[in-house]
Amino acid sequence: MTITYHPHIIQGDDEWHAQRCGMLTASEMHLIITPTLKVAKNEKTRSHMYELLAQRVTQYVEPRYVSDDMLRGKDDELAARQYYHDNHAPVTECGFVTLTTPDYTIGYSPDGLVGDDGLIECKSRRQKFQVQTFLEWHRGRSIPEDYLLQVQTGLFVTRRQWCDLVSYSGGMPTCVMRVHPDPAVHAAIELAATEFEAQIRALMVDYKSAVKGLKASERRVIQEMFV
């Protein structure tokens, strides 16, 4: 098992896309694990498998549509990280981290590293969800389910002791929720990543056989963004 930090990579730039090309990442773990922590075997899982396989074949990541929420989230992430840095603990930026084993590689893009033990994950929220998050966290419930697998995968990849999920909504207080490694979730990540990678490797063998002797067409510059 090897953990590799890539501190000089900037999230979203060409080097970042190249580094994660064809790789299973924390933000996509929900596509291969169900909410009940089972290995997912559905259309979204298969679609993601073909997407990563295609990236490995072409060494190219197709552009994606950038929504207004995504643009706002990028700005809010900067504000959330600065808030945490000013009010909780110093934050060190790191563009990408990989965990490599003989069976799989998983990538993770942390929003910040805190000392030797911690991480932060910043989320931009609409105000109705920020209200809900504060109330549910105050009542002793878990972090929002949408972020559980991403946060736990970040802890799994880095082997750090905790992650502070920073929920940010402009004009409202910022909610900071500390999360520790969950062995049950980590076991599910291990199993799902192993099975997913084994399937991709098998499909790669079949694909090479299917296109043997055929020449790839020339890629044209694509101007439009894809969903």
C-alpha cells in the first residue's frame, strides 16, 4: 500500500485531470457503493466503468458541463477554507492524493490538510440545506448522507484520523462537523474498489481484442461542454 501526495497539482487544471484520468476517485464512490454499503451493480455503475475504461484507452477526459451551482461552489470553497483557517486551524492545500495497492488505486482531492492527522472537506450549500444540516447535526445525527462516502473515502485514502466537513452558505453561519473513520464504510470501500478494478481490467482485455487491427480516428477539438 502506497499513499502519494501531489501538493503542487491545482484542482481542475490540466495536470489534475491527467492525474485522475481513468482512476476511481472519492467523489464518485457513490456510483459503486449503495447507501446500505453493498457493492452497486446498476446502470450508473456500468456507465462509470465504461467512462473510466474509455479514459484509460484514450488517456483523455472529456469536458463536462459547468453549472451555476458548480461555479458558485468553487468560490464558496475558497471562502469556507479561509473561514476554517482563520477560526479553527491552519490549512495546507494539496491538489491530489492517491492510495495504490496491488488490487486498485483510489484518488482523492482534499480541500485542505490540517496538520498530520486531519482533513477538511468544504461544501457550498443552498440556505435551506444549511438550515437542515445545522438542525440535524445539533440533534446528534450524522453528516448529510450525500457526502458520507466522499468523506470516508478521503479518510480511507489518506489514513488520517479525522475530517472536518465544512458546510458553507453565504449569509449564514458556517457548520463544521468532525468525522472519524468508520470501519464498516472502509470495509465496503475496500471490497467495492477491488471488484470494480477487477472488472475494468477484464473489460480492457476484451476491448483490446474487439478493436485489434483497427486504427483510431483523429480527435477533433471539441468546443461544446458535455453533461
